[in-house]
Amino acid sequence: MESIWCKTCDIKRYPELEGNVKTDVVVIGAGMAGILTAWQLEQAGVHTVVLEADTIGAGQTQNTTAKITSQHGMFCHSFIEKKGKETAEKYVQANQAAVEEYKRIMKEQEIACDLSERDAYVYSGEEEKLRQEAEAAQSLGIDASLERQIEVPVSCAGVVRFPGQAQFHPLKFLGALAEKLKIYEHTPATEVNENLVKTPRGSVKADKIVFATHFPFINFPGLYFARMHQERSYVIALENAGKISGMYIGDGENSLSFRQYENYLLLGGAAHRTGENRTGGRYEKLKEAAGKLFPQSSVAACWSAQDCITADKIPFIGPYAADRPNWFVATGFQKWGMSSSMVSAMLLRDQICEIRNPFEEVFAPSRFSMEEIPQLMKDGGKAVKGLTKRFFHLPSETVNALEPGHGAVVETPLGKAGVYKSEKGEVFQVDVVCPHMGCELSWNPDERSWDCPCHGSRFDCEGNPMEGPAQEGIPYE
């Protein structure tokens, strides 16, 4: 499934690394966070090389809804209660600075990427909650307002409005910045030792290393696999759905998001924890909602994205671990990857250049508070369940009983395996154990992929890796 961004943009391709190179900084990952970080460093006079296992923007960047906003849902009131006003102010200021930095770069570099300034709205059915959120946002210096009118046909008590936000075409922007950088595609980092990154046909020696790979693939040190989980969400692009001027997101688990791109209305939602979509039907839920809200509309494209979620809902941006002073990380962007990518780029640029940044403590990966323990225990329980399931789960299917177009964990003469049977009757068999940390994979019928419920790794029906932290495939041997 291809996003509307992929359908409307071609990006220049880059060579594979062959041989050994030296540089000031190497950035692993060429999504929005990686490219922005490299660009900011180059602008500061720091020579930077970018390594990408696939092609630039081929991960979450091509699947975003591309909202550039400091409005991150219904978060201000709860953020102040949990973290205090000073931390909340810095979080909002950092993200608002990111919005303005996007605008500045696009203007100065004359990048044509369909930028349009839009207001961002969060809607809710609870009037008191809206009032509290508007007041909390105002106390943090945001020109927020509580309003009753809404452009999209959903039932709600009103919206909280953040003015002066923006939306754009992420791949057009990414492609333009990338042309100014030294990038190697199809060059996965196979091993990282101190200041050396090894790749299949070469290596990069650098003073500093930045991990901008969505989910860090090195478990120790850092323990990021134990401090985050991953979630998937889905988007459909609608034609003949009318036009809206704002960007909307609802409050609550089953809420929907809306934004306009040219003649397409992007409708998103149906989120779930990665690896927990056994029954499928996520796209159907969005299509059903579209049929009710926009009866004359038709679906032009559909796609999905994956987000890393930290326990306290704040990204990890900064030094990778205390005993790796030359490693840096940017991860845990929740569902706000565009503003978080720019926050990461500016923070990491300053830290690598040894410039004090007023926001660095808010996003420091070394932070910890007692409030995180319940979520950490919940995530840890999910991981234990996924690991023990591998040993005690009894397959309920056999290959012969599996219907065409379906996948399942089945019993084979050699034991359990993951099997997908295509509509033509072709059988694709994979190892059902995730190579990252040994959890049992689950079949995702909406995307025909094998997903890990523990840490979010994903594989296609033939066993090729699609999402990290796993770096290896799952061929059946």
C-alpha cells in the first residue's frame, strides 16, 4: 500500500557505500529525523555522512500525515499535572520552535513542498476537558482558544484551537534537503563499535554517531526496548469529501484525525499496539466512517504508520547512554514525528557542537520518574507474554486448513511456523520467532505482515524485515 506522498513525488536515489570513510558525524537512518539532523550539522560546519538501510524517507516519513504542529492532542492539562508547568512550557516551546524552523528553512532554501499554514484543533465530547485544556495551553504561552464550531461532521462539544501551525508534503521537503547531503542508501549498519559503523561493503569512522532509526536497534546499553512500545495507525485518502482548512484530531482511543492535501481529505485512526491486530478490519473501519461522514467520497489511497511510545509520552533525544558519550539517539516520537524530528535535529546539533540548549533536559534519555513505572510494568508484561507464548501456544491451524489470503501460526512436521497462503494458493512459510528478542510473532491481516507484540518489529509474508528493532529476516529453516 502506497501513501499519497509516494504517489505524488519521486526522490533522487543515492549510491551504496563501498569502502571505508571518515567523517565528523555519521547519522544512521535517512528519515525526517536523520536528514534534518545531518542538515543542521552541516549548516553548523560539522561534516556528516548519512547511512540508510533502504532508501531515504522509506520508513515512517513516507507514511506520516505530515502535520507540523506543537498541538499534540489533548495534552497540556495532563502534562502540567504530571510534569509541572516549567517542563510543560519547555516541551511546548521546543515544538513551536520546530514549527517555525520548518518555515524558516523552506523560505530560505526556496523549497517547494506544498507548505500551507493551518490552525490545529483537538476536538472532544467533554466540555470541561476542553475548557481545562484551553486554559492550560494559554498558561503555557500558546494563543489557544476554545471554540464551538468545527468543519468536520463529528459529534463533539467543541475544539481547542492552536493557530499558526502548518502542513506540507514531507517527501518533497526531504528530497530537497537530501540533495545537499552525503547519503548512502541500501547501506545498513551491521555493527557499531565505539566510533566505527560497519556496513556490508565498507565502514564509517566518526567522532560522533547518531541513531535516527525510528527504534534503536542496539539493546545494550540504553535498554530502549524496555522503555517503549510501538503502535500502528491507519490512513485513507478520500476524494469528493469536500475541503477543510484546519488540521483535526480527536480525543480518545477511537477518535479520528483529518487534514486536507490538495483535493484529498486524509482520514486517520483505528490505532492498535503493534502485534495486536488478529482480526484485522482497520481499513474497513476507516472506510465505514468515511461512508457515514462523507457519503459521496471514494478512497484514492490507504496506508499505515508505526510510532514508538515512551512511558511518559516524551521523546528520547540526546546521549544514547552514560557509557557511550559519543553516541546520540532520537526516538519515541509518539504520533508527532514531524515536529519531533525537527526538535531532535536542533537539540542534537547543539549537543554535538557543545552548545547549551534550554530544552535538552526535557527530552534527555537518562530521565526517569516514578510515574513511568506503571507503563513500564505494562509494557514489560506484554513482552513476557509474547516470549512465553512462543513456548506454550498451541497452533490451531494446519497448512491445508488455511484459507487463501490468510496467515496463521500453524503446525508443520518440523514444529510451529508462520504460514501465509496467497489467493493463488502459494504458501509462504517463515520462522514465527522474532530474531530481536525471541517473542512469538502475530499475523496482521490488514497488511499481510508478521508483527512482534513485544517490541514492534515487522516482517513481510516472505520473512523480510520491514520495521525494527530486528535487523534480520525470519526465513524458515
